[in-house]
Amino acid sequence: MLQPQVLDVNAIIRDMNKMLRRVIREDIALVTDLATGAWPVFADAGQIEQVLMNLVVNARDAMPDGGVLTVETRNVEVGEGFMGSGGVINAGRYVAIIVSDTGIGMDAETRSRIFEPFFTTKPEGQGTGLGLATVYGIIRQSGGNISVYSEPGRGTTFKSLLPRADEDAAPEPKPTPTEMAHGWESVLVVEDDPVVRSMTSKVLTDRGYSVLEAESGDEAIRLAREYDGPIDLVLTDIVMPRMSGRKLAESVRIMHPSARVLFMSGYTESHVVRGGLIDPDAPFVEKPFSPEQLAGSVRSALDQ
């Protein structure tokens, strides 16, 4: 039986800190980055604790040689058409619980099955395959959404969104709609997730940009070589099979020296900067993003 109540997610994480440190090994550093003024959520406290515990244990097992485990919270405004790894997320205000590790990561086939009950990559007798299925069930039952971002050798990030509870706060005025940034330039979109690639391209095409699509670094380089006109911006995922976004951007800029670069990733900015995947001052937009956030980031990168 659920016993939902108005909760402070930051308080739950602080209360569990000692317990979580006992669960992980000494060769794993636990880092917490909790949002100031995190909104309350309406959920079952015991179940949120179970979500955290299951995600932390999963991260621990993914780092057999040690590493860094990061737990973050954020307030997230989700507009219409907000895009995540699982498609469109309902509009609203959410609190994000983000659990990241620097472990072995997962390939696409494993990612597509991780929330299935009884699916496990662990040896027989070392896992039931119910931990992540339980996490998925709790988040969805609480009215939220969960996404996973991972590549082999690049670690994993789970982003859980829980709806904000408005019971203790006066209704906030709806933001005044703003005109979304437009442009005319040529943008090369490189993204291996077909749903995100298609939606990203549509947002930019609808706002006047000329868009080239590629699902891999090799295809992007071929398009850049064959394209007659200038490429004004390379919008690329950072972590992709066979070629990183950084290496791809360097290769394209040899052929199109004036091209700007905007990186995107489901990993957090601190994760990709700390891992040396991009420079600290590199333009970056974090998935999931809304059409407005994407258009604004593209316009900003082009106008630098």
C-alpha cells in the first residue's frame, strides 16, 4: 500500500547518506550535489528510498574497479514537446533525481531491456533482475518518468523525474510565452538515437534551419565531405559508438573551419567535463531538452 505525502527529496538523500556509503565500497567516491530550494514532491518516502538504494547498488556493481558515484537533484520545468530518451515527457514541474556512475556502461541492446523484470547481466545467483524494474515501477506509479543514458566504457546516468507537489506553495503565474529563436544556417545533427535525432531535426527545420542528419560519426564525416555549402554548426551527441562527438567535431572542422560546435548528452555537464569528454567552456545542452531550450542553445552557439 502506498502512503504518499509531501516530501523533501534532499532531506531523504541526506538522511540516507551514511547508509549509502556503507553499501558502496571504499574504492568508490560518493558525491552529492543537491539543488538549493528543491521543490517538494508527493510520493511514498519508503519507495523513494528504495529507488535510491537500488540505483546506488546498481552503480556500485557497474564499477568493479572503483570510480565516482554522483547523486544530484534539480528543479526541472518541462514544456510541451520535452524530449527524453524515451520520447516526449508530459509538461509540468518536476524534481529530478540523477544518479551517475563512471563504470563499465551499457550497449544499446542492454539499455533497451534494463527495466524488464528478471533481466540481468550478472552471473547466475548474483542478481534477480528486479532492482531496475522496481525503480521503473515506483517512478511511473508516482506519476514520474525515468530515462537512462549510457555507452560502453563511459558510465551510466539515470534521470528520474518526480512531479512537483504544489500543496505548500501558492500557484505560480504561468510564464509568458516567448518567441522561439529562429535561424537560416546549416546545422549538421549527429545523434545515434533515431527518436531524438528525428525530433531535434524537426524542431530546427521548423525554425528555418537547413538540417543534415547523421546517425554516426562516420556518416557525419561523409556528409560533411560531400556537402557543397558551408556547415555553420555541428550539433553532436558526445558519446557515440566508434567515434566521440569531440573527435567528430574536430574532423568536420578540418573541412569546414568556420563551423561552430554544440555538444549534447544525457550525461550531466559535470560528468562529461570531469571525464575529459569536452572542455569546461564548450557549448553544451543536456538531454532531455525542450524545443525552446534546443532552439535557444543553437542560436547562442551560432552567435558566439
